[in-house]
Amino acid sequence: MQPIIAFTIIMLIWTVSDYVSKKTKALLSSLFVASIIFLIGFKTNLFPEDLLPTSSLLPLGQTVVGMIIVHLGTLISLEEFKRQWKTFLIGVSAVIGISVLLFTVGRLFLDTNYVLSAIAAVSGGTISVIIVQEQALNAGLISVAVFPVLIAALQGLIGFPLTSVILRKEALRIRDGVRDGSITRKAALDPAEASEKQTILPEPFQTTAGTLFVVGVVVIVSSFLSGLTNGWLNTFVIALLLGIALRATGVLKPNVLNGIDAYGLMMLAILLIIFGPLATTSFADLVELFVPLLIAFILGVLGIVLFAMLAGKFLGYSYSMAIAIGLTSLYGFPGTLILSQEAAKNIGETEDEVQIIEDEILPKMVVAGFSTVTITSVFITGILASFIY
């Protein structure tokens, strides 16, 4: 197959996936739809096995994955985390809950390699899946590499409706508080306080090429530092930390890759990495993964609920808010934004009620998504992945 044909087919798949996701209000995520299309295409021989590498997007994704992680680090405002430190701790507790239940109870039913990959996928997003998948492929464990892909494709179907129900309950609690006077509208943040310094880099390094150069250097430094620890600290974990630090010090601007010409294509290329093993997996392997998938989701969600509730009780959060925070590990941003806004609009009966509900829920949910998917999961996965063999 010619590279241009492979490239065009993949763009069509993503177009269809994005369309279906928007029409179903993200209940069917684009990742889920794309997984189904790729799976059917590969298993019916409609797509050749070399579709992804032939498109030239797969090598691009493997090259820029570290740069995307630096970008994720620059999404995180330390000031917002200071304001939402309780939320952050509940999110961390939820990921720990997933890890504890899967690593203890899960190992009674599943091979340790499946347990480790399940922890990565249930607690995190694309980056966590890529980390554990790379280790599994290096060990020649194809089915273990496919396992987190299936979890990632399906977890939104579980996380979205569960969180929607629980956030409605929290929104009702807030609305009742508004009506009895126990909850009032928060004062708007002072614009001077909200403003954040942009990059201190000279103008030539703020162009598309200059930005990619600087972020590339950060990834190279991350790889070097990882080598100094003999790989104990994963390159991606260090890249995330450097992204956070460099934003905080003004070296990198917030959302560093947003607005540059290459960002959209880079994100598409990153997402393609996780579909690679689907091309060489048999239907028999997929059927055998059904029970492990079921166990992973049951134990993962149970771990989220138990540990989030315990942390929430200790920190003074309602059970519904604490559980919703924990469930963000199943989808992350932008689901955290969408579900918060939907809950406020569906429960609030006046403009003031809607705004107060959103002000109470949205900051917690956005920070929760970063604390689970972006930070804690990447840390834990970076450590656990080395034990897959």
C-alpha cells in the first residue's frame, strides 16, 4: 500500500470516530470507535497489517510522545493545585486504590503481567498505555500489549455514565445548599491574580520550529537523567516533572504546544501507537481477554470507590464528590469538563444555581483529572512497567 493511501485511510477513520463521539456526546469515545474500526479492518483483511507504519504516522508518534508529555506538564498550574490540594490527594488515593486491589486481589485471578498493564490502563490515559505497552512488546507479550488498549477503549463507557449519575447527586446537594443559604457564590478571582507569565524564551524560540526544538531538548535531557538512574525513573515521568517545573518558572508557556502548526498531527500520531498490536492479535486472543477485562474493571472501580470515599471522609468532601473525583482516572480531560457542565445545567434551575454548581464542581474535576490520569498514573506506570517480563 502506498503511504499516501494509508495516511488518507487513517484520516478517514479519525474523522468518523470524532463524528460518532460528538454525536453521542462522548459516551462512545473516539478511541473506542477507532479501536472497533481498526479491529474489524485488520481481522477481515480490509486493512493490511502494515497500514500504520506505512502511513509514516506511527514513527512520528513514537518520536514525539515525550514532547506531548512535556506539553501535559505545562497544562498544570501549581497555583490551582495549591487551591485544590484536597482534590489532588483524593485523586491520588483513587489511583492507589486501583493499584492495591488489582495487585492484591487481581493476582489471585490474573497473571502478574496482566495485572500490571491493567493498573496502567484503568488508572491512566494514552500515555500510561503507551508506557506499559512498549514494555510488553519488548518482552514479546502481544496479548499483554493489547490488553490495556481494550481497557482504554472501553473505560469511558463505564466512567462517563457512572460519573454522570454521581455528579447529578452532588449537584443536587449543592443546589439544596444554595436554596437553604449554606452555599453561596464564590467571589470572582482577581484578574491580576489569575494572570500568569508567559515564556521568558526569546522570540525565535516561540515559533513552531523554535518551540519544537526547546521541547525536544527537554525530552533529550529527560532521557539522559533517566539513564543516570538506570531507567528506574522513567523518561516520561521526568519529562512530565520538567514540563511542570518549566511552566512554573516561566521557561515554557502554559499549554506549550497549543497553537503551533504541528500539534494536531502530533496528537493523531501519538494515538496511533496504541493500535499497533491489534494488527497481529487473533480473535481467540481477544476472546480470552474478556474475563481479565471484567476482573480489571470490577476491581479497578471498586478500588476507586473505596479509597476515594475514605480519603474524602478524612478531608471533608461528600462521598459523591470524592467518588466522582476518583472516577476521573477512567477518562480524564475533556470528560471532566463536559460532565461537570452537564451536571450543572441539568440540575440548576436558575442561572445563578447553574453557575454556583459549576463553580463548586468544575475546578475539582479538572484538577482531579490531572492528579489521576496525567500525574499519578504516569508515575506509577513508569515504575510498574519495568516489572513486566
